[in-house]
Amino acid sequence: MLLAALMTIAPVALAHHAPGHGASEGIRAANSLAGRSARATERLMLLEELSAPTDQPGGVASLQSSTSLLGSLLVHPWLSLGAQFPWVVVQESGKADVTTGYGDTTLEAILTPYAEWLEHRVASFGFRASLPTRTFELQADPGKTASVSPFAAFTRRYAEVYWQVVLLSTLETRPAGWAWDMSGGASAGYEFGSGLSFALGGWVDTRMLAYCKTPAGSLEYCEEGRATEQERSTLATRGYALLNAAYSIDAFQLQAGVQLPVTPKRDFLYSGFLGAAWAF
């Protein structure tokens, strides 16, 4: 099968990625925001994400696929509320059977002040919450994991050219303790008159702080990261090159993207997504 053919042998390890997903919360947010001005909106989206394993000690040792249904509704012209519901397929190293199950549900709120009047300069503020709804276990399982991620984005559009910057902060907790990561990205793109657009950019994830749970049940600062992760010391940084493409027909849009690590520390060999979205 396709998963088995793509799988490579690597030691089991867990980094700061969400269980059942090869990428960080920052990359997951970038995927779900792809093709939009990161603004309050009403839409329905089918998103397929794939990440390939790496032999890095701090990366994932499994081929992971996540198929999600995303939806958002405008509850005010400035504010949209949405959710992401993922079904996950994991081929773990050294395990013959494929693991499948429902993943962690993500809730999202995006506030775009004066959204009805903004077109060329769009500033938005958002909040993502990942809930521990996962129904499957991995060989080296981190346990129930939850996170909250406030973010801010600014998009500047010209006639055909646009650029965007995003800043995201993630506070994640699991039985081994909690950690704080900062993520940021910038991209620039070009829109053709035919509805086709391309964008290039970069993304950076940095571990800011981690507190580990001791055998006595208390929390203490751990510079090298929590027991369920490796290569996640304080200020450990991972960088990625981003390539996105989209094709729009009225309110319908097809999207695709690839993320390639550019730093020695990496969570995956490569990651990518395909999406189909309908704005209404």
C-alpha cells in the first residue's frame, strides 16, 4: 500500500508535533489558513495533510496522513468561529499494522476589525484550541495533549502581488508537563488573472520554555525538554521553506502546499497538504 511504500525505518521519537500529526501547531495553523487573507470568513474546507518520517532523533518516526473537515461561520461581520475535525492514519516504524482513528479537534476564532471595509490591508487576530479527543494510541504515546494558540496576521494586497506575516504562540500540555513555543512566518505571492496564484515563504518554530512533571507530581523547569520529546531544549529552532499554490473559481478554491525543513533540527522529512474550500 502507499503508506508502506513511503515508510522508512527510523527510531520512535516524539517531538513537539501533535500526536497523529507530523508537524507543529504552527505548521498546522499555516495549512488551515492557506489561500485566505487570514480573516474572519464563512467557509467549508476538506484538507488532506501528509508528513514523511525523518531519521532525526527529535522528529517523527512514522508516515502520517490527516484528513480533516473544516468549517467556519460568521457570527458577526468581524468575527468567525470554526472547527477542524481530523481522521488520522499513521504507519509507525517497526509496526506492521496501520493505526487509524479520530484525532484532536481544533476550535478556532478569528477577529478582523472593520472586515467589511478592508480589502488591501487586512489585520486579524485569532485563537486556536486543540482538544484531547484522539481515539488511538501510538507506540511511544505522549498521552492526552491539549494546546491553546493565539495568533495575529497581517495581509497586504496590491493589484496582483500580496504578502502576509503571521505570528503564533502555542502553550501545550501533556502528562509529561507543559511547553511554550513561538512560531512565525512570512510569505509573498502573485495572483494571475486566470485565478491561479503562487506563494513562497518561510516558517520558524522556537521552543521558549518547558516545565516537566516530576515523579512526585510537581512541575520543574527542564531545559532539555519533556520526557516524551527529544531535541527540544530551550531556544531550539526549526525552520521551513513554504511553497503554496491555489486555483480559484468564484467562491470555490483548490489549494496545495509543501513545507521543507531548512535547519539541521527537523520534525519531518517533508510535509504537504491538498485542500478544497468553498466560501459562502
